[in-house]
Amino acid sequence: MSAPAPRAGTPLTRLLARVARVEPHEAPAVVTAVILFFCVLGGYFAVRPLRETIATILGGDRVAHVWIVTSIGAVAIVPLYGWLVGRVRRAVLMPSIYGFVAVSLAAFGLLLRARPGDIAVSSVFYVWISVLNLMLVSVFWSFLLELFDSGQAKRLFGFIAAGGTAGALVGPVLTDLTVQHIGSSGVLFIGATLFACAIVAQRVLVRIWKQGRARHAAPPTDRGLGGNPFAGFSIVFRSPYLLMLALFVVLLSTANTLLYFEQLNIVRETFPDIAQRTQVFARIDYAVQTLTVLSQLFLTGRIAATFGVRALLVAVPFVMVAGFLALAAVGGFAILAGAMIIRRWGEYAFIRPGREMLFSRLDTETKYKAKNLIDVPVYRGADLLVAQLQSALRAGGLTSAGVALLGAGAALAWAGVGWWLGSRAEATRANDERRVAGGQA
């Protein structure tokens, strides 16, 4: 099947041009990408509150140990994915990934229904979904970086990300409305259904890509990339730019992890009922996603076009410095929830699209192999190290206020690295434009 191509001057084309400066020939790819990302993040965020609920049951100490397994899984998946990308056509690989996720969610739903409260099953699910969620988002953006060029990425990625955010809003709303009736295991079948829909959307997007319709380019060759499954490691270690990008992700993860473990402790103490905890996490999720989708529709692309990618990368870290300082001074669930909402809103609305734009001028192998390495094992490895460090410091007597002050320092360093990356990306873009202008003179 293929997406219908909107004609120039149709209501859809005019709406897309007004909202996100989408050109008529880009409309089929943009609309399909929005639908695909809606299904992917809708499916994930429908089950995410269940992951958070399981974390409160396991407890902070056990979760810190489970993250060791999560980090091992994140590293192990890199050569597997590199091997698949190197040998399997994208037209087959991309839909198959979503099909595997749909089947896995349904299987976990049956397991959790048959063995509710089983610590082993719950721990395996926690590890699996924690590794997979970063992988899914990385895979989606890797394909879009191949579908659109760097100029299109700057204009369109914020709008496309809004489709995912809409899914991330609908997913937890569905969970909030249904979990009391179908149980936590039933929520997994909602996620499986949305990933089944993602298979169809990805097949449509692959067809658009193969026809070269998104960028008026010659149709690409759909074959495996070849090369070494471990090439992502060597690509990253040879590039100072990619190493700084990895450091940016490490600092992002540091801020996230410090907040995450404070969240587990405070939510467990504030809400004793397990189903109520799931609802609290779901409500935080759709508060975040509502803010994010509005920002992505009306702010992200305009900020990137007007102020450059640097603005997308540094604003949130600076705000989080203030958030951590407020948490250190006041504390409590309300301050923590506000900090979590601001951090996640800013990451989804500004930082994630900005990070993807940093890859737009790089080669295809880097977009798939090196990007996946940074997005998954580097992120999860940082999670692990910070979780273990935080557990050790808390065991040594560090207070919640002390943890928050550490977070403020990490956020300040995060802003500095973001400034460097954004400046480097803008300088590269300016040089490329001068080169093109010189060649046309």
C-alpha cells in the first residue's frame, strides 16, 4: 500500500505549509512519519507506567542492580543491530523490528497475567522495555535521517516529533482509563496493537523512501550497509564530534537518573496503592506530552530555524540547574513532579529533535551504527554508573538535597557541552552553504 500524495493547493497541503513549512512533495512522507511515530511512542508510553510501577515494587536498591543487566543488554544489542543493518534490507528490517516488539508485548502480557507479582518476570520485563525504548526511537530517527536531508530535518523534525508526542499523550491516557478494568497485564495488549499498526505505517514510509519522493532525489538502493557489526564503536572513538555527542548523552542521563531515583522513593512514600501509582505516572506522562506536542507544533522548528540547533540543546540544561537547586532547597513531591515534567518536556520537545539534527550531515553508516551506540549503550551505561554512584553516596549518608546539588552541577556541564555541539553544527552548516554558493558562482 502507499500513502496518497496530496496535491498542491489541497487543504492538507496548505495546513502543513502553514504549520510546519512542509512542501507539497514532502507531505506524504511527513504525514506517514507522523503516523508511524504516533504508533511507536503511543505503544511504548501505554506500557511505560507499568514499568514505573514495577520499579516501585522492586525498590530503588533492586532497580539499581537490575540496571546492571539493562546496561549489559544495551551493549549486547549494538553488534546484533549492526549485523542486521549490515545484511538485511531496510524494507524488511524496519517493519520486522516493530513486529517483534508487538509479539513480545503480547507475550509479556500473557506471562504477567498468569504470574502476577512474579519478581523474576517483572524484572525481565523491566530490563527488556528499558533497552528497547531507546532502541526504537533511535531506529525511527535513523531511518528519517536517510529519508530527509539536513535542510529538511531542520524544518520538519520538530513537527514529525509532535506526532510521536501525540502518541505519547494518547498512550498513558488509555492506560489511565483502562488499567483499573483490564489490569496491568491488559495494558500490554494495547501496546502490542499500536506496534502492529506501526508495521503498516513503516511499510508505507519505506515505499515512499524507495521512490525518492521525499527529497526529489534518485531512488536509493535498498540493501544492507555491510561492514563490521562493531563498526559503531570505532566510528565514535575516531571522531571528537561524536565523542562530545556521547558526553552530552552521558550528562543528560546523569540528570535523568538522579531525578528518577528520587522519584521512586517519594512516589512510594506518597502513594501506597499500586494502581494509584500507575495512574500518577500516567498523569505525569500526559501532562508532559501535552506541553511537548504544543511546543513541537509551534516552537521547535521555528526556534531551530531562527536561533539554530544550539538553542534547542542548551535551554533545558540551564532550566534544570534551577530545578535541581529548587529541589535541594524545598524538596517534596510537588517540586519533584514539576522538575520531572520540565525535564522530560524539554527533552522531548527540544533536545531530542536537536540531537537528531546533529546527525543530519553525517554518512549513512554513522547514522545507523554510531548513532545506535550513542543512543542505547552509552545512555544505559551512564544510567548504570550514576545509579550505582547514587546508591553508594546515599548509603554513605548523602541527603536528597546533596543529590539535587550534584544534579545542578551535572546540568551545568550538560549545558556547556550542548553549547559546543550546537556551535560546531552551526559552523559546519555555514561552511557547507558557503561551499555551495561558491560552486554556483
